[in-house]
Amino acid sequence: MSTHQFGTTENVPLLDDSAPRGHRSVGDASGKRVLVTGANAGIGFWTSLQLAQRGAEVILACRNQAKAEAALQAIRSRVPNANVSSVIVDMASLESVAGAVKLLAKLDALDVLIANAGVVHAPRTRKQSEDGLELVAATNFFGHFALVAGLLPVLERTPGSRVLTLGSLSTLLVKLRLDDLQLRNGYSGWQAYAQSKIMVQSFGFELDRRLQEAGSSVRALSAHPGYSISGRTPAVPGVNEPNRGKLFADSLQAPFTQGKNRGALPIVRAALDPQAFRNDGVAFFGPKGWLKGTPVRSKPARITTDPRAAAAIWKEAEKATGIKLLS
């Protein structure tokens, strides 16, 4: 990983002409340093690009070096003098996360940590990570729990810093199996994905509560990208290259879907909005129409703000990672 001083890239409007009118140059990120996990593709790439376009220094945390380089090149080709770098980390591996923490802990400041990386297409049968954890939960949640815990000292010394977790509409569609958070019994890929998203979204809200209780200046919030799919996303060599079949199939869903470039907008707003936190509840952003639309403040699934569920999820994370965080 290469590290830099705060970004000096001139703030520029979004170069993505398909972004909703009126939201092409929202938010100035000049002087901010942002870490985005899973940044080489999908929502993570578009979030990184849009933040770079707004003047942020962006660190792309990616599992694969070649894909990281492709994403960096794609951003640099669209944003002259973009202040971007990468760090290699596999979020499903606690050892890999610890290695990344060792590097990133040397940063003098970190304004925003965006916990984006995740398995979307879960395996049909239950798989385990190298740490013996259910693979989807390990990637989407436990790895991020460990990353946040490791980088909390850097965030603490950065005024106005925040942690942003990525939720999902799937949190509205399943019942959380609170007694089996790693799905040791009755596994299904859909349940694994949705349950992991409930856990990481709940973590974001509970993290904010515990940080405030501890008197920390760090805040935490969550956002979701709506129904954003590859076939409605601009093609980017090495990053997003859907085939003709995918383009055709996804075009049939146009009335209720959007590209991932638009799906990144609520995440960018949550990362930068100076008015994100209010006194009337948790901070959560998503598309105006839930599935698609301009980024607005949204209402999360009830289970993700349930104190009993949050306590159980936090306990499971500490047991899975062996890390105590704000306990």
C-alpha cells in the first residue's frame, strides 16, 4: 500500500452523465481520506470513483492485486491526478485483515471507513472460511468487525470521522435466526446473504450507540444501494464488463433497477453529508424509491435497530473474531 498526505486533487463534478440530474457534483470531499473495502468492482468501485471525483484521497481495499490495479487505472483515467492507492486484504481472512490493519494503523488520519466488501452470490452449500466461520458472514460482517476494531485508534484521532456499513433491501425480506447466526443448521445461500446484511447493518447502528456512550467523536451509520445491477451499469474495462446476455436480461428489469453507478450515490452521501446525524434516530440512507432513485434519508428494517438482536450479533462477532470492541 502506498500512503499519501491529505488529497489535493481539485474537486470536480461527477463525470458519470447517467447520474441523476442535480446530483452530479454533490458534496466536497477535498482533504478527506477514505478507505473503501471491496473497491475494485460494483458499488465499491463506483463509490471510490465518485469520492475521487469530489477530491478525496481514496484507499481501495481489494482482495486481488490485478483487479486493484485495474480499478486504480480506471479511476485515474477518469480523474486526472486522482489521489488513489490500494491495500490488499481478504475480508474473509482474519489474518489478512490483521495484516491490513498493521499497515493502515500507521496512517495519521482516516476520515471515513466504508465497509462495502461482500459476497453477493452466496454458495449453494455452506462453506467455511479459513478461520472456521460461515463464509458469507465472515466476508460481509466478521472481517469488517475486526477491521473497524483495529482501525478505531486511527479514526479516534481524526476529527469528524465515521464508519459506514452497507446494508441491503434483503434485510426486509428474511427473519433473522438469532439462535443460529452462522447457519450451522438449515443453510441456504439467500438466508446467508440476507442474514449477513442484517448483522452488518445492525453493527453500524449499535457501533454508533456504543461510541456515543463511550464519549467518542467517531460516528457510525449505514446506507443501501437499492436494486443496483451490473447490466445497467456503464461498462468499465477490467471492472464491469457484462456480456450481451447480461445486458439484455438486466435491461428487462429497467423499470425497477438502476446501475451500480447510481447505487453508489447513497453511500457517497452517507460518507460526506455533514448533516447525516440527527437526534431523531439512526442515520440511514438509500434511494428515494427504495429500489432506485436519488439518495435520501431512509428507514431501516426494524430488526437492524433491535437492541436484543444487536447484543447477540455483537457477542457473536467478538466470539468469532476473538476481539473485544467497546464491551
